Amino acid sequence: ETGVTQTPRHLVMGMTNKKSLKCEQHLGHNAMYWYKQSAKKPLELMFVYSLEERVENNSVPSRFSPECPNSSHLFLHLHTLQPEDSALYLCASSQAPPGPRETQYFGPGTRLLVL
Amino acid sequence: DQQVKQNSPSLSVQEGRISILNCDYTNSMFDYFLWYKKYPAEGPTFLISISSIKDKNEDGRFTVFLNKSAKHLSLHIVPSQPGDSAVYFCAASDAGAGSYQLTFGKGTKLSVIP
């Protein structure tokens, strides 16, 4: 595997379910990001991790819980989501320190549908 | 309110001609700008960037122009090729403040017609 991979690619879940999105990067980076792209809205930054420490939480509801166990893996745990959380969730990685001057490499995304 | 606007949702250009994609921003603190390209079922890929201390940056067929007084940037692709057909996102940041945040536009879908 190369680059940034995300699993699953598609996910349908009910509002009472618990699920997790997984991201893995094979680029030797040590900063990772979660983004959300809702229909007809721009990409929005959710979380940033640098050297496995969360450095940014962009006012995201607590029903989204990120986890970064090591510099290669990033998870987004989902719990009691709402239909309006249906969106494309993108993971990205870059060299640390994170920031706009470090090129971010994106995964293909997980398309989430909350029923 | 959107701080980065791409007012054209779509653009069609003949192969070999110039493609010009536009982006406007409202936040005068933005000092670093990027363009990303996205194919269907793939994540965005970085294309080119420009710092506010410059007004032009060129990389092969891609040139980004920045007009700070107008708060406007544009991406020129010349000559356009069918493989350039994708959605192009403009993004901006207040990098000087140490922000991690990239503020994205909604994107412009470019179709290059053979």
C-alpha cells in the first residue's frame, strides 16, 4: 500500500450505532488530519494530530472522537450520529509541524450515510 | 459566511486552450494560498501554492496569480489537457499566525473537451 488509505470507503449507519473510520498513511509523516465535506459545502477541518498529540479540535461535537495511536494510524470513532453528519470524511497527512506550508496528502475518503 | 469563494461551479474549455479558474477571499489575514485538484473517488491532491509576498508562481503548465488588493487569485492551466478534467479547490490560510486551518472554497469542476 502506498500513500494514504481509508477504510471503509462507504458506510451506512443508524443513529444509535457505533462505528469507526480508519486512516493509514505510508509516507513517513507525523501529522494527520480529519476533514469533513458535506454536500454543497467546502471541506472543513475537524481535527489535527502532530506527533500523536491532538493540536486542533475545530469545535467538533463530542459524538466524533478521534484517536491517533501512532504516527501512521488515525481513527474517527462515531457514536449516536445525526442524519446531518452524512458527508465525505477525508483523512490527510503531512510532515510535522502541521500547517498550510506542509503539503497535505489526502486519502480517498469514507462516504458516510446516517439513517 | 464563506471566506473563500469560487463563484463558478463549472467551466468547460477546449483542449489546448487556456483554463482560468478564479477564487476570491474576504479575510485580509490570509497570507498563503493553495490549489488542490480532485478526481472522482480520490482525495484532493496538492497542485500549487503561493505566498502573499509573491504575485505569481509557476510550475509547468500551471500558474497561480495573486492580486492582494483585489483579494483575488486565479489558476491558469495552459495548454489544457483532457486529463486536467477534475474539480479544483482553492484554499487559504493565515500561515503567519501559525494556524493549522486551511479554508477551502466549494470547488470548480473543469471539463476539458478533446
